[in-house]
Amino acid sequence: MLTLAFQFVAGLAAGFGWPHIAAFESEEPPGPALAAIISSIPLIVLSSIAWTAIVMKHRKLGLTLGGALMWLGAATGVAVAAVGLEYPAILTWIGVGCLVVSLFLVLLGVMAAQKRRLVSEREAGVMSTGIMTSARVSDKGYVAFRDSARILTTVTFTFHDSSGVQRWVQRPLLINAADPVIDGQETMLWYDPSDPGNDKKIVVKLAQDMPLRAS
């Protein structure tokens, strides 16, 4: 993706440019390094915002992937700077540190993807083997949209299990002003009859229809 490429370039520019600040304290750093320093900040900010927006629209993508590529770019930039500055020891450690951060973010991303997969499988199991019943919105979690076309809020759903016990469950929803959630609104819900109070074994259709991130 182009956005990920910009994340890498942003890190590369920062990793290459900023070591020259310390190396040329009393004078202006070389032109390429100065250009890298100037461009690195807007590149980091804009590419990070763009990648966050993409991740929010695609459930299978991980936020840490962009950060991992940025730190990998920083490690590469530091390595290039180290060559031009005749391999000062401090840059070796900084480059290694950037690489470690990148690998750590990759690990976090893998763990997050695994968690999303397990949650998806658990929800599919509940929907296939659990009991389906109706639920209603007992607290929509917001008053008005005000200036935003979307609002992130926690919605409370109330339902009765097969024994007639009233239960409730909360789910975070990203609600659009064009399709608002209202108190009393009905939806379908699946739960595990052997453990009806287990929040992790409850699936709310409206929460699936209004996910925080798209599929």
C-alpha cells in the first residue's frame, strides 16, 4: 500500500536526518540531511493519520503494521547516516533500538490478529450452537450527534434468557447520524444456554451491523 510506503519513508527520513543534528551541532547539516529533517515531521504525522483512517475501515488490518514499518525505516535511515558519519557507536545502538521496536510492533500485530481470529471463531460458534432471542436497546449511550456525523458510544442491550432471567450486555458501537440507534430498538442476540451470563459468549446482531471497523 502507498500509505505504508510513506510510513517507511517517513521513518527513513527521520532516521537519516536527525543524527546529523548531533553530528553538526555548530554548523548546518548537509543539504540532504537537512531536507530529510524538514520533511520527516509532516511525513510522520500525515502518513500516521492516513494509516489510522485505513485501519479503522478494514478490520483485518493492524495499526501496529504502520508503526513497525516506520521504525524499520528509521533503523534503515540511521544505518545510512552511520555510514556517512563513519560509524559512531551511538548510532549503532540507536539503529538496533529502532529495529527492536519494529520487531516488537510486528509481534503485537500478530498477537492482535490472532485475538481477532479467535473472537470471530467464538462468535461463529455461539451463533451456530447457542440460543437466539430478541433484545432491545435499554441505553443508547448518547444524547445527540452535535457536530459529528458519527459517534462512538457504548450501547446497553437487555434480554431474557430461557429461564426468564433478565440480563444485559454492553457493546461499543460506531453509530452514523443517518442510521441512529434509539432506546427501545430491537435486535437479535445469541447466547450460550449453559452460561447465559458470560459476556464473551453473547453475540449482538446490531453490534455486528455497526462494527468499530469494517470487514
